[in-house]
Amino acid sequence: MNNILSGCSSPEFSRRVSRFCLVFYFIFLGQITKAQTIVSSGKSLISRVVPSHASHFQVEELNSKSGKDQFEIESKNSKIILRGSSGVAVASALYHYLTNYAHCQITWNGTNLALPAKLPVVAEKISKTTVYNYRYNLNYCTFNYSMSWWDWERWQKEIDWMALHGINMPLAITGEEYTWLEVYKDMGFNQDELKDFFSGPAYFGWFWMGNLDGWGGPLPLDWMQSHKTLQQQILKRERELGMKPVLPAFTGHVPSAFKKKFPKAQLKPTNWTNGFGDTYILDSQDPLFAQIGKKFLDKQTQLYGTDHLYSADTFNENEPPTDDPGYLSKLSERIYDGMRQADPDAVWVMQGWLFYSDRKFWKAPQIEALLKAVPDDKMILLDLAAEIEPIWKRTGAFYGKPWIWNMLNNFGGNVNLFGRMEAVASGPAEVFNDPDKKRLEGIGLTMEAIEQNPVIYELMMDHTWQSTPIDLDEWLKKYARNRYGKQDADLNQAWQILRKTVYNGKQIRDGAESIITGRPTLDSTTIWTRTKLNYAPAALLPAWNLFVKSANAGKKADGFSYDLVDVSRQVLANYALVVQKKWVTAYKKRDKAALQKHSKAFIDLISDMDLLLATRKDFLLGPWIEDARKWGSNDQQKALYEQNARDLITLWGDADSPLHEYSNRQWSGLLSDFYKVRWEKFFVMLNSSLQNGSEADFKSFEKSIAQWEWQWVNQQKSFPVTEKGNSIETAVKLYKKYHQQISNDYKN
């Protein structure tokens, strides 16, 4: 006994006890800090989302035994208790309660938070655990097609939306240009050498991916500084909620001035082939490659911290110089090496878009070489458009790498009713239960733009908390009740019609546009204005009838107002093709009177659509331009940002841009000031040709209208930023004007 006691009193024993106590203290302190963060972030979110009822909720930490997010909900002492393993889990618990007990809904396009004074009681404790480590969100393109002009107020709402919908792995690339500015300054580049490198704010997504340099610039320094601050705010909030943001990494894209600064550098020019000049890629075998990769991550970590997840996309819509698997393997190895040198815990998150967009190049040997050069636990693949074409099926589930099943759904921010509802309802669960899935680690959203088709995104993110297919019959009833405030048999029927028409996901890759938004033509489609529908247009009319019937019955919910406008817009947008065929026939028959009659009807239709869309802020051009101008600190900057905003949604590039109309929008203001004016000019040409007895010169018109479009892009003009008129009254009025004529024309 004395020997034992003497051992316990030895200096070595004391040191060991001290070390143990210190370790235990820090572990304990860490647990306390985590619990405090979960509780405080949860309470703050509740105060932002339902401020009038925040006092009715109590937030507690929940330890998840599985290591995956988990939440519980129960009623206790007149409070709704929300327990979660993270801030995101607490937010998800709140949204589960709001949607399943209070029958509320929060979407980009219509929100119902009509909570009763006394909140519904949870009879039995609810417990949910996700099977997915990751719930990913965003696409490089989203940061421009939707987010180009967002301020902190708008970002706060989006981060809350992400948390409520269970997202814990958001792409976070705001402020990347500031990091690069600092890196290149440290490497000896001056501002003049970089002025042709950074793009304008509307084009960062493609600048970051190495597709273009300088377009829409030069980028003002205060933009970079303000967005450094904005990124710090974004990341702070996301991390407080327990999210792990994905930050960018170096893929080889360097300024053209790099050639002069480092004449021995191994540079390869590459071209996106969309009307923009060459960009330069530093060869991965050049010693500078890994050095710059490390410099970038070191600087980024100083500015923004890190969660060890890094996005890097090689050759996005740019074909590599060779399909040699050895070359591709070394390229991949060096990109990861640049990450690893700066952060030994680095995990590379790669968008799998290149395997979809250039499948002729990326065959099995090339994909395997690119992926296998990186350790399996150091890379995560995003199956970027899995609901359209699942890449995991032709790559052996990405050769054993962890991967995420994502829904893309929207391209370019085009306004249309579209989605693969059946595939989204069943797809994630089917894959999760497929023995060939290997290392499926998550689900996610990778749309090019948001703020449309809210039903598809609500549906997709419900998979976070279940691993079985969603019963669409029951789910749609719940969705409609939450959206409109009460059950409505007519609207339930309308949603079944929408399910079988606009949301059937058949025949076409993404939603059809209207001929109205296409550059004027006698054809029924243009290069980026694809008018082919995935349903017979007449089949949508019964849903329109039911929405108007509910409007006449006094339905007034915000979500109902949006849906009534959107369904009405889609019916009219489809009908434009019928009217176009009438005036095309009249022109070809040289029938002057018929051409004037039907072209006038076409112009009137555009005006009526503009009038309808003016009643909802969701469909206004004005806020897009006004939000862009707000970032400018002087008239020159305001003009630059407005030019960026106008260009992206019209020409995309210059007057010769092959991407014109890629990002077309059916927005009030854009319809009246851009699309309608183009068609009026086109009809002047057609009428003149009939009057003169000559053939219309379509090639000359194409050139002249492109120049007019470029002039429009460079104009400065304000548009309404608030809605005008009553959505329901205007939709009903247009229904009375058009319904019978549309029905008759479809029958004929």
C-alpha cells in the first residue's frame, strides 16, 4: 500500500494527472461551447423566422449516437421543445413542426406563416435521424443567375431557408476574387496587370471556373472589399448553424499577365468557345502549380477560416489538351497536392458536370484516371444532375469515392413550370437502397438558379429525414394545405394535373421557354429558346380553370397568388406559339390584313403578360437592376453593374454572343421594354416587305437587332421595384379574355 501511495505522489504521476485533467477540461469545454452554439443559433433563427411566436419554443442540444444529424420535438410545460444535434437540426425540427402541425410553409415564392395564437400540441415525441452525412446546396452558376446582387439581408434569409430544409454543406464562393487579389499582389502583380483578369460581378461563376477573363469588368476594388466582408458574414452564420461550407481551391486558371511575370511557366491557352477570348491554365506539372494552390488556400484560410472542404473543377466545359489517362491522373494528383500542402485535412469536392456535358471525351478510362489519383477519403463527387442523367451508374458509383445525389432542375434562371416530380419523389430513396450505390454520402440541390418552382425544392429536401420514396398523392395534399392555409379539393385536383403535365419530367431536359423570349424568327424555336413542351398545352387548361375557380371563391394566400399568376403565365406563354403560327402563315400567304391582325394579337399578348407579372415582385425586372446599382459607390460603378445585370439575362456577352437568350426571363419590364420592342421591329420589317412586294431580309434584321440589343444592354433606365395591381383580379380578368379563344384554338 505504501508503495502505491508513494507512486501516486511522484512527480511523473502528477504530470500525467494534470495532462489528463487538461484534456478532459478542453473536451468538456468543447461540449459546453457546442451546446451553447446550438442553443443560441437555434433561438436566433426562430426569432428571425417566427418572431411573434419565438417565446413558445425552447431549444436544447441533442447528442446523436449515429454521428449524423438528429432532432426531437415534444410539447412540455406549454412549450414546444426543439432538440437538435446542430443548429441545422434544430432548424429542421422547427420546419417539421411548422409544416406538419401548424400547416405553414416557407418558400422563395410564397410563404404562409399564419400561426395560431396557441400553438398545436405535439401529442407524442417526434424523433428523426438523417441517413445522409451531407446535404449539399448551390452551383457556381447560382451565384450569378440568382445571387449576383444579394446583400447581407437577402443572404440571411437564404441561410435560414437552407437550415430549415436541412442543408449542411453549402458552396460558399462569395469573395473569392478578393483572395486572388491578395495572392497575386503577394506574387508581385500590380493592379494594372490584373485589370483584364477579374470579370464583372454577373460573370464570376464562369471566371472562377476558368471559362472567361475580364468580361463585364474592370472590377472595382471596393466591390472586392465589400464582398470580402459579406463572405465573412455568410460563413460566420453558416458555421454557427453547424454547416460546413465548401470553399474554392486552385485549378490552374491564371491571368494572361502571368506569361510576362513568369516567362518559363508552362501555360496552356484554352477557349470556352462561347464568344470569349482564351484563358490560360498553368500546367499541373509546373512547380508553381502546387505553390500557388498552397498560397491561395493559406490566404483564404486567413480571411475566411476553413472546414477542410474545397471545390475545384478542372476543364469545366473546356476539353483537356489530351485524353491520355496518365496526363489526367497527374493533373488530378497535383490539384489535390496543392490543397494538401496547405491543409493536410483537405477534401476535394468536385462537380461532376464535365462527365455529363462532355461525355464524348470523358469515357471510363479518363474518368477513372482523374478520380483514382486522389485518396478515396479525400474526394467527394457531386452527381450534379442525377435526376436527369445519373453519372454514378456509368462510373461504378464514382469508382468507390464518396458521392452526393443532386437535383439540378433549372438552367439559366429561365422562368417556366417544370420538374421531374416522380423522379424526385422516388430517386434518392431508390439509390440509397440500391446495393450498387457504394459510398453514397448525401443528397443536394445544384440548380443554376433559384426562386422558381418551389414545389420541386420542398419535395427534394424532404428526403433529408427519410430513406423511403415519398407518396406523392399524400405529399401534394399536405403541400397544398400548407401553402394555401386549408384543404381545398379543387386545388388538390389542380396539383394532380400539374403533376401529370408541367411536372411530369418527360421528353425534354429542362423547362421549355416561350417563343416570346426568343429573338424574332419565323421558326417555332431558336438556339436557346426551346419551345417543345413535355405535355399537350391543352392539358394544362383544366388546372388553370381550377385555380381561377378558387380565386373566385376568395382564396387569397400568398402562395396561392403566386401559383395563380405562374399557372396563368405558363398558359399564356404556351399560347404565344399558336398566335405566332397564325401570323407566320399570314406572312407566307402574303395576307396583309391577317398579318396585321395576328401580329397585333401577339403584341397584345406580351403586354397582357407584362401586366400580369407586374402584380408579383417575383416577376419584376426592376429589383434585379436596382439591386445591382445599389452596390455602386459612384455613377460609373452603378452604370457598370447595371450593364452586367442587363447583359446576363439578354445577350449574355456582346452583340455577337452565341449565348443570347440562354438566361432569358419572363419578367415584367423585360417583356415590355425588350422582348415586345424586338417583335414590334420584326413586324415592321414583315409588313414593309408585303407592302413593297419584296422578300424580308432576315439576315440583315438579325445583325441590326443584335446591335439594338447591345444598345439596350448599355442603357440606364429604372423599372418598378414594387408590384402594381392585384394578382388575383388581373389573372381572373385575363382568364376571361383568353380562355375561350385558347380552348377553341387548341381544339382546332
